[in-house]
Amino acid sequence: MRTKIQSSCLSPLQIHMLLSKLTFLLYKSPVRSGMGSAQNHCLNLEGICRRDTCRTTEDIIAYCKRRWKCCRSWWILIPVPTPAIYSDYVDPVKPKIK
């Protein structure tokens, strides 16, 4: 009497169906994961995204969204320097020698 032994391998058709179902479920995901790169950059600079304006004790160091600005307290209060590309530094006026 012969018995048929089932193999544990999947056929190519079964593998194809499994992969197609997985990719469909991946694209159908209702959740948007992660945040925008500008918001992540703001958090890495220890800033806060605020709408329209920053507080009086904060500087604008970047932009999060279209109307949202990345704000951080002045560098004197928090000893983390503002990146040079965003700074509004102006050289002091040199005295004129007569």
C-alpha cells in the first residue's frame, strides 16, 4: 500500500498568490506612518513647530510646513548653537578712523 507524502514546499503558483496578497495589503494600509522630513529636522534641532509666528524668546531656525515655522529658544538660554545657514548675524559697524 502506497501513501502519498505531502511535501512542505510551496508551488510557484502558491508563492505568487502569497506575494500578491502581501503587496496588496501593504498598499492598502490606512495609516500614514512617520512625519515629514522638515518636522523631523526641526525636532533634531530641538525645536518646536508653531503656526505663523514664534514667541518673543524664540528664533526661527527652519520651516516645518507651508505656514508652520520651526522655533527654538535663543541660543543664550539653551547652549545649542543655531546653525550658521539660518542665522541672521550681521557684522558690527567698524569705527571710522579719521
